[in-house]
Amino acid sequence: MLAIGAATRIFLFRETIDMRKGFESLSGLVESAFTGELTTGAYFVFLNWKRDRLKVLYWDIDGLAIWYKRLEKGSYPKRHNDDVIIERKDFLMLLEGVTPKRIQKRFRIS
């Protein structure tokens, strides 16, 4: 499992991708969409068009790493907002397959 710190930024790539893409192709997509963020320790989430596979690309101290998950049944839920930066709890719910019907957010101290 991924160990995600509270201050980690998580970017969701809005377009679907071909899951055959590797380090070079995914890092190129990241650099074109999120310039300068590749080696900051942020996580970049990619989904395929059937939404049953997920790849996470991240910088792991000395190089890039990919985490890959394939669902045996079902698919990842579609997000209704257009945010490209998602919160850690939303990412963890996405991984677990939780589709919240209503989320009441508490205040956030910035």
C-alpha cells in the first residue's frame, strides 16, 4: 500500500490513458499537464477508459515509481467536479471504491 503523508499533493489526470504507458510516457503527460511537479513528491493518478485500472506515478526519493491496480469487478467512480488536485481522503476513498452520496466538509485551517 502507498504511504501518503498529510502534505502530499495528489493530482488526478482528467483524461483517460492507455495503461500500456510506462515511465517515460506518463512522465511526459505529467510535465505537459502539471509543469514542474514531477519530482516534487506529488502523486499523479491515471485511469483507463473503462475505469477498472488505475496507475499512480510518483517520485520516490531517487527515481520514479509506478503503483498499478486492476479491479476484478466493477469500476472506479466518476468524479463530479473538475478538480485536478484531490485531497488524500478522496484519493483513499477512490482506491477503496467508496462513492459518497454526500460529503459535508468541516472547516479547513489554511
